Amino acid sequence: MTEAPTRRPQGRPHRRPQRDPVRILAFEALRAVQERDAYANLVLPGLLRAAAADAVKKGRTFDRRDAALATELVYGTLRRQGTYDAVIAACVDRPLREVDPPVLDVLALGAHQLLGTRIPPHAAVSASVELARAVLGDGRARFVNAVLRKVAAHDLDGWLEQVAPPYDEDPEDHLAVVHSHPRWVVAALWDALGGGRAGIEDLLAADNERPEVTLVARPGRSTPEQIAASLPAGSTEPGRWSPYALRLAEGGDPAAVEAVRDGLAGVQDEGSQLVAAALAAAPLEGPDARWLDGCAGPGGKAALLAALAARRGALLVAAEKQPHRARLVSRALAGNPGPYQVVVADGTRPVWAPGSFDRVLVDVPCTGLGALRRRPEARWRRRAEDVAGFGGLQRDLLAQALRAVRVGGVVGYVTCSPHLAETRAVVDDTLRGGHAPAAEPVDARPLLPGVPALGDGPDIQLWPHVHGTDAMYLALLRRTG
């Protein structure tokens, strides 16, 4: 099947396309993700605000249901992009790389409405064709119509039977198509998780679920109970594991929470809260007066650490290499009851003297494979070779963190990736390599009381399908020499 020419047939009356603001917004968000490498969670809020303002200006409505539908279309399409590409490929007569990217975005949005939502098939096709007419023109709209009518011939299960190879013949490719992850990501997650088919299927399925919005109450400034009491009954639930966590009901908007606006609370995954709290709770002999967050941007963990440090009269130094991210850290820490300092500094080229700190957190740059629920586009943007590209930096940051802490002090090495090459391999190489001060592992499991399934230790790996958190990794190391 080829795209139809854009010339309109003679004699057919011209009809202005119906501009659906929800679907046009979703299309614009996908275009930003594909063309500019934007992240949906960063670009979508601005588009939603602009759509609401435009609706007011034109005397229309753009309410919470419209915003929810637009959000579902964007995130659902990005999460299932691999599956939908396989389905669309079966409905066209050429490789997808030869189909113009804007056309593919409209087709993917249509496929998600047909295969991933309860929108009636005729309405999904009709709305997608109208979107194509509005943003692509009549000719390409006919192409979209023809392809989506083929897609509508089967439901998702029916398509998966056709486009996914049998599990027994190629388990990794089967899982990649069924659960919409690149094959290399499936292999990496499976290696990190271990075990059989059930565990990896549960993990991949969890990556495709909408994550909860979790707040962190800043210790000393607010509590989860106080925040919950200020909100409508039934709109929150306690955190599962973190004593500082509060979960918003589905559709809850953190921007509408007064405590968030006032800086008394922030938006932070419970896994991120747990690893910061574990470092703060690690047993320590001697002074406990100076803490360092060596990779502090954008400031979520730094804000929690600063609040915990303030309870002990300790100073937190929050270091961030990028000035614009350092400004975000400053905003996150504003109003902290205790002393803190934000510095623009590269953790691999420290501006502080060796042995200056009692506790050090180093949340290193990584592939982000542990947060695919929140940034689904990252799975398509990352490549297997990216893992090696981060490795040298991760080792340097950990080695410098061990130099920054005093003998007897504790370093927390954190990644939002469960990839073994970014977690245990980095820690093991650093402990054995001789290029960093001597250190020994600290069992982190007792520092997360009540959290189940933390493995054999001494490090911990959290999982979306087990703990309901991002796949955060934490290793605690005590400097010994």
C-alpha cells in the first residue's frame, strides 16, 4: 500500500477538516518527542496549559476529561509503540522507514485507539482520519483511512498472534513484540531479574502501566497525614514503604496540592525516597555533620536528604554539574529548615577536599531503564551501546565519592537502572580495582524496614512489578582506608 497523492479528485467538494483539539495536542506531543528528542512528561504539561487557554479564548471547553484523554493517547502510544509498529508494518506494503514520520505518528495514535482503548472502532478510525486531514492533508488522510481499516480487522490479541514470533522459537523477540520493548532491553532486564518467564513478563507488563503519582512530605515541614488531611477524603492513600510518602488517587494533580506549591512536599517516586532514606539511616561512628549529594539535579533526593540532615544539625552540600539543573536543586531546597549549600561542580573533578563528608550520595547518570513507566520514549531512544558509554563516568563518580567521604563514612551508589553493567559490575569493579579508597559493603536491607523481596544483599534492587516503584538500585559502601 502506498500513500495516496495529495491532489484532491476533481468534482469532490472541499470540506474543512474537523479540528479535534485533544488529538491535535497528542499529535503535537508525539512530534516533539520524535523530532526534538523531547520527553513527554516535560512537553505535555505545557501543551495542556496552552490548549486550555486557547479553549477559553475561543469560548470552548477543554476540561479534565480532555486532558486525561490527551495524556492517555500520548503515553499509551509511546508505551506500545513497538507493538503498534509491528501491526502497522503488517498493513502496509513497504518498510516503515519509508513512511513519513508524521504519518506514522497519526497511524500509531489510531492504532492505540483501536487496540489499546475502549473507543469504538468506527470512532477511532473516523477521528484519526480527521486528524490526518487537519495535519497532513486529504491525500495522506486516505492512506491513513485504508491502513487503520486493516488494523481494525483484529483486536490486540488477534494481532499479537500474527506479528509476534512464538515464544518457544524466540522468547526474547516474542516478549519484545508482545510487551513493546526493544529486544536488547528485554535481554538486559531478564538478566538483571533472573528467574523464568513469569517474572520478566510481569516486569515488562508493569513498565506499560500508568505509574502512580507519589508525593514526599519534607520531614520537619510536613507529614503525609497533614497533607492528606488538607485534601478531599479518598483522594490519597498512604505510601507503601516510605514513611514520607503519600499516593494520589488516579488522576490526582500534584500541582493542585497546596503543600507542593508551598514547597512543603514534592513529587518523588517511593523508590527514590527509600534509597535516600537508607543512606541517611546507615549506621555511622564518629561525626555526622557534613553530607554530600554529588549528582543532585534536579533535586528530589537532595531535598529529602537536606530535611533529614537538618534534624541532626548536619549540613548538606548539593553538587550539580549543569547550571540549569543546579537552579532546580536550589528551588527544591528552598525553605529547608537546616543548613545547605548548592554548588555547581563536577563530581569527577571535586572542588572539596578528600575526606570532607560523613555521608555521600552519588545518583549516577544512567540509561534510565528503571523508569520506563514514566519515560516510555526512553526505551526507543536508548541503544545497547549506551550502557558502555555510561560505564566510565559511573566508575569515576563512585571512586570520587569514596574519596570525598571520610574513613568510616558511608557512600550510597544509586542508579535508576537495573542493568547489571550499571549496578553490581560498577560496584564490584570499584571495590576490586585499586583506583579508589578501600571500602566494604554495608547490608542495605535492614535499612528498608518492611520492604519485601530485597534479594540476598548486601545491595538492593527495587522493581516496578514487585514494589510498585521505579527499578532503583542501591549499594552502600563504608570507606575503610
